[in-house]
Amino acid sequence: MGQFKLDTRARFSIDIALAAAGGDDERLRLSEQSARSLGFTGAELDALRQGSSFDFQLSRAITLALAPDSDSRDRARRAGLDEQVCQAIEAFAAAKSGRPT
């Protein structure tokens, strides 16, 4: 398993999942439009709207972003995400969701 990076593709994926979970239709529409320009497929977008991904590590990152708790963090770490990446995911999700870090 390769090193997970919180790159543009991962950030859009997490943002789409957060927007869908939060019912933010306008942000979801804009994020999906940008994601399509990066080459995301309809199936990928469908999975993201459901809070998942076809990529195992990204799926764990999304789960952590949606539910930033110790269980999600442990699962992400077991999937190969290091502590710095987990913290960055939680901070990104908090900023996008308006949650305190």
C-alpha cells in the first residue's frame, strides 16, 4: 500500500462526501463540477456522495473526515495513513464543516 497524500483529488473527494452528508447542495454541485474536470467518473462521484470510495485508503480518509473519532482514526492508521495525514484530514474536514479543531 502506498503512502496516502492529501492531494487535490483527495481534498475534492472528502469535500464532496462532507457536502453530501451535510446537505449542502450548492457546495456539492460546485465540488462535483470541479471534480469532473479532474477526471472523476460518475461512479466515483456516486460513491463519494455515499461517504465511500473505491480506493481503500481514501475511503478510510473519508470516514475519518465524516466521523473524526478515535475509532475512525485507528482504522485510518491501520490502512496506512500516518498521524500527520490524519491530523490534516481532521483539520480540513473541520474547516469545511465549520467544526472547531
